[in-house]
Amino acid sequence: MTFRKSLSALLCGLLFGVGLSLGGMTDPAKVVAFLDLAGRWDPSLAFVMGGALLLTTPAFRWLLRLKRPMFEERFVLPTKQDLDLNLLAGAALFGIGWGITGLCPGPAIVALATGVPQFFVFVVAMIVGMWLSDRVTLLQTRRQMMRTTVPSTSNLSGS
Amino acid sequence: MEIVIQPEQWLRSLAGGLVIGFSAVLLLGINGRIAGISSILAGILPSARVMSEWSWRVMFIAGLIVGGAVFALLWPGALQHTLQTGWAGMALAGLVVGFGTRMGSGCTSGHGVCGIARTSRRSIVATVTFMTFGMLTVFIVRHVL
């Protein structure tokens, strides 16, 4: 069970990596040229997202009408619906880092295959950033739980 | 504004995008999971604590690297790249990208490719936001500083 799920994930990752390389996402200069509207704007990378959406948009719609995926009991989808500050601030921070280096998470990982040490520095720093962010979220949730449970316990002790 | 017109490059990018889309469709159809790379990577960290999700995530990330390597072998010079910053820039921006993608629940793949396809309001807003801030940052770095 786990074996075939891992094997299909490996195949998907492999395809994804080939797609990112073929599309040109692994070249930071191309990414920055795509983001540089005021300079010589290179629209190529719009075709990467466009090409992907051309397939995912109709296919996801069709797939999500099915009862279940092939190897699993159910589809695991994001549950959050509301637009919150974390979403906006997080996306903004990501955009800034993306603009500075021309690297987003996927292509940075694929670029490790080049063996160029700067990419390793980026990926390690990115993992540290992810870990830090998850720590902050954990502390926030704990504090919120404290806030909701503390009044009830103080009521108990008072009575 | 001057636009670089390279139709062969556009076709190559379109082909790359189709392969990425195909991969995301397979992962959802077979494993029932969203191909969001920041979430998959963060799910491997010890802080994630969901061991049942560990192996497929490791395999997907390994696949990304193997995919890049295979592609570079078949097509020498394919992974050519020009770095935009030095060591410090890479470290600082890496930190910011990692922090931001977790805080914002996704990156170019999860929000941009999969979320928009699900017409998720959060993903559409996130994609517009990181694109805008990416463009603003490049504008500042290239044309203001």
C-alpha cells in the first residue's frame, strides 16, 4: 500500500522536476526577467503556469467529482476558506524573496541537481525559514488555546 | 516596456507547463494529494509529526531532484542558470521564502497551479499577492537601488 503510493509520488515528483527544468523555471535570470515589467520583459514563464493550468483546471474539476483517488480512500484538500492576514503577509514575504533571487521552492530543489553550492544555501535557509514559521504558528495556536481555556479554569477555581 | 519575443522559448515553456500540470493531475488522481511543493517539503520536517505522510513526501522531493538530474543528462546545458545574488542574498531570501510560503500556506505550485485550478479564493489572492510583490521587488532592485 505505502510502497505503491511512494512509487507514484516519486514518478510525479520526477515529472514535476522535468517540467520545471524544461519550462525554464530553474534559471533565476529568466524568472527575474519575467518579473521585470519595467525592463526588457520576458513573458516566457507565463506559458509555464498557463500550460499547467490548461491541464489542471479541467482535470481537477473532473477528478474531484469522483468518489476517491486511485490509491486512497479520499482526496486530501486544503480546508481553510477565509482570507486572513497570514495568507497575505506570507504571500508578500514569499514574493519578496522570489524577486530577490528568482527562486521559488520547487525550482530551488530541482536546481540541487546542478551541485552548485549556492542552491544548497538557499534550500537549507528555506527549510530553516519553514521550521521557524511553523514554530511561530504552533506558539500562536497554543496561546489561543490558553486564552480560551484559562477563563474556564479560573471559574472553576473561583467556585 | 520592451517585450522579449522568443516563440521557441514560449513553446518550450508551454511544454514544461503541460508536464507540470500532468504531474499535478496524476498526484491528485492517484494519491489524492495537492502538488504543493512548500507544503510537501515542510511535511518532511520533524516538526510536522505526521509519520504516515512522510514516505510519499520524501519520494516526491527526491523525484524533483532526480527529474532535474535526468533532464540535465539527456539535454546537456539544460539546467543552465545565472544567479542573481551572492551567498548572503541566497541565505536571506531562502529564509524569507521558507517563512513566507509556510505562513501563506503555499507557493507557486500549490497556490498558482493547483489552487487556481480548484478556483480557491485564497489561492487566487495569494498568487496575485506574490506576483505583485515579486514584481515590486525586482523593480526596486533593478531600477531604484
